Amino acid sequence: MKTNKLIILTLAFITSISFTSCVEDGDFTVPQNLGEEENAKLNLLLSDNTIEIKTISQVKALFSSGDNPVEITDKLVVKGYVTSSDKSGNFFKEIYLQDSPENPTDAIKVVLELNDAYNKYNIGREVYINLEGLYVGETRSRDGVTAIGGKADGDSLENLSLNQVKEKMLRSTITEEIVPLKLTLSQINESHVGMFVQIDNVEFPSNIAGEKNYFDENDRFDTKRTLQSCEGFGYSNFELETSSFANFARRTLPKKGGTLKAVVVKTFDGRDVVLALNDITDVDMNEDRCTPLNPADFKTSYEEDFESIASSNPLEGNGWISYAEEGRFNWRVLTTTDNGNPGSKIASMGAYNSGEPTNIAWLISPSIDLDAQDIEFLNFQSSNSFSDDSELELLISTDWDGTRANITSATWTKLSANIVSDDTNFRNWVDSGTTDLSTFSGNAHIAFKYIGGDNSGSASPNTGTIDGTFEIDNFKILVKK
């Protein structure tokens, strides 16, 4: 009996040592407490007049995607606020920092050899990273996400060691409330990776809601489940990814709709942008499921098919304005021979053979009264030729005064729409879907902004250039009857 008791006491002692060693400093309330030594270390760092504090965007700009990780040899420091948590097991040896607790503009990933990082780097914690001697690059997965790591192994970034975490990742005494950035599913893109976001009026499709779990037992590591939300006359879709190690992995997907808060991330292979939950408590789906609008309830209040505008360069007529912000090429009207829209007049802009490295051209609609009705949607078709890395943005302004001189100084907000992609055949035309304008009021102008240039010299257009052509037709404003 004495021997067994001794063994039990010995095991208990060893277990207590092992258990307390799992949490740095043996402090189980680390998020609420900051050691004097760590606080002094941070104060000393910030009092150093030779350091330069960089924004997250500036740090990410030090690295070009696809290149080898870059070692930071200067005295640079970056500050951010923690948006992710590994408490539930859905994140592993990584945390994300965004540049502001509310309305963030950028975020970055940090890869580190630390389990249960939430004990120290809790959500909302203000963190300063001393970058000198660290690296900025992409991880072994080459997922296209810029991250901070401890060292480089060829073209891959490796995790910060525990010692680097202790010496380089310094917490302040501040923990802010992270106010989720409200987005629709159609608005989420790569620029939001690392940010904590909120999607309202969201649900799981009826064929899996209440039937499937967050994680599929047939998958090995991660499962992607489709989310949907009603946007206009149909659904927008996005995917939620759950790790097999998440403590909610075997929970059943809710039947109803509501709100979901999550971190925007990318899949391990970098192919897709997805959402990842910090915790199951960030899913609040107890409301009725949504129903898309009925097209029969709407009519066209304004339409422009460019047929009555003279074939001209630049495009002028029916209240539309074309403006070349940079470069000499501008929007024009021409007749297309595309199989998908033969014999139709269209608005077209491309920078091929302009001879100028930068061509930025605007095509702006007449004024549209958004106060005449409660709900308005925008719809149009788009096509391209010589598809490449040129861009087409869809914008709206409610404060532009209608003069060319004030176009670039007005406030323009980017709108979401299904604009033709580079891999679409040049003869095909793509429907934009319905873009909701009901959140805007007053007199508004819609703009198509072409961003490109002739950087290919005398060579034929090819992938990697920015001189492709975008085409627009059948512009409509739809309102409720």
C-alpha cells in the first residue's frame, strides 16, 4: 500500500509539472494578466527611438508572392489585434492580426510553434512584433497568404520558435473588443484574409441543414460546408471550413438562418478563400430562413443598351460620360460580332497599342434617383477580349457633381457584381446578377473603371500583360413594381 501510494504521489507530482508547463509561466489567466517582465520589455522596445513602427500593409509589401521569404534586418515593429483563437481546435499553430479593432484595412498571419496560443494571445489582444531577425513570406503550403515566421527554408516560411515567440511577440495590457466587419457573402475576397467578419441573413442549404455535421467523417483533415444567403433574386454562396480537431466538428448544422461570425482564411493549398469559426458560439441561427426576391415583382426603371449612341471614340451621349484619368485611350461605342451578343452596340475599353504603360478610363452613367423607390438593383452584361491582368471595377458615388474635373476627388464605393473573368471565352457574355443599391440614397452615378496599360510593347497580348479589353452592354436599374 505504501508503495502504491508513493507511486500515486509521484505520478501526481509529474502530472502537475507537465500540466503547468503547457501554459507559459504557469498562469491560467494569462489573457487577463501581463507579467511585469513582459510589460517592461515592451515599454523598452517602444521607447527605442531607432525603431520604426510599420503598418500591416507596409510589412506585407516587403514580400512579393511567389518569391522566397524576406529576412527583416532593420529595426521594424508591427502592431496588430488578434482575430483568431485556437481554443476550440479549429486553428493550429497560427494566429491572425488585423490592423484595427474596428473597420480594419488589412490583416496578416503569424505562424508559430505554440499550442493553446489563446492563453496568451487572446482575441482582441494588442500585440507588437519586433520584426528584426524574423521573416515575411509564404508557408510551406505556398497558399498565397503573406505571413510572419521565424526563419526560411528555401522558398518556404517556418514557424517562430518558442523562444522567438517569447522575445519577439510582445503583448500590451490592452485587449480591445473586435467589432466584426459586416459583409455579404458576395463581398468576401482575398483582401479580407485574417479579418474577423460577420454575415447576416445566412444559412446552410436545405439539403444539409439539420442533417450533416460541420465535419464530414469521410474527410481526413478539413471539411468545407456551403453557406448561402439571399441576395436579390437568388442566393450567394461561400464555404465554411472546419478542422477535424475542432471541438464542434461533430455538431449538426443548424436548420434555420441568422448570423455567423468568422475569420476569413484560405484553404491549405491556397486555392480557395473560406471562413473559419473561432467557436461555435459565433453561430447564431435561430431565425426564419430567407427567401429570394421574385423577379415578377420588379420592373426596369432605366436601361441603356447603347444602340442609340453614335459609334464614337470617346463614348458620349444619353447622359453618359467617358473620362481618361491616365493614358489617351478611352471608352468607345462599337458593334460586336461576338456569338453571345452579335450585331449589338456596346461600350468597350482596352489599352492594347495605346503605347502608354498606364491607362485608367471611367465610364459613368447619368444620375439615378435612388429615393424614388425603396429597393433598386443594378444588372448588366460584360465580356472581354485578350483577357489578362487588366481590371474592371464597378463603383457608385452619391456626391459627384457631374463634372470631369471632380471625378477622382468624389467619393466612390466599390460594388459587388459578377464581372467577366479572365478564363471566360472572349465571345461569351456574362450576366452580372443583381447588385443591391438600396443601402444608398439620393442621386447616384454608377461607374465602370478600367485599370490597365500597354506594357507589352509590340508583342501580341498574352497572360501577364494589362492591356486587355472589357465590354459592357444592357445596363439596367430594376425597381419594385
